[in-house]
Amino acid sequence: MAARRLVALPRHRPVDIDIHEIPANPAKGEPTHWHADFHFACWAEESRISIQPEEIVAFAWLPSADLSTSRLAASVAAI
């Protein structure tokens, strides 16, 4: 993420951790394995974003009520 100023919220720890199984990918030589997504809440003055396209399927700024799971939405809303 590219921003003039990026500030982690006071908790300094993930607001959610999503652990899920990734299927084998023979093209990349990867066996089935577990993957963890650590979700952090931050505040940014700008919304100019630099992503790694081969790793990102979609990107959006969302209000907490529109987050992917009710657990994540509740964690962010509580901050």
C-alpha cells in the first residue's frame, strides 16, 4: 500500500486471522497446504494502492458492515 501516511490502529495486532486450505497447484510445484491471511485495520490519508497482481484477485475500501465475514466486521467495528 502506498500512502503518504499510514497509521496502525492502537491494538497493533490483527483484527482477524483467516486460516484456510489451499489446493495443490502442480503448475507451481505446490502441494496442498494451509494459508493464513492476517487482517489488520489501518487508517490512510490517501487511497493510492500498489498491489501484487498475481496474488490479488480483488481490492476495495469497504465500510466494516460490508466485510467478508461477520466475525471480521464485528472486530473492525469494535475498534
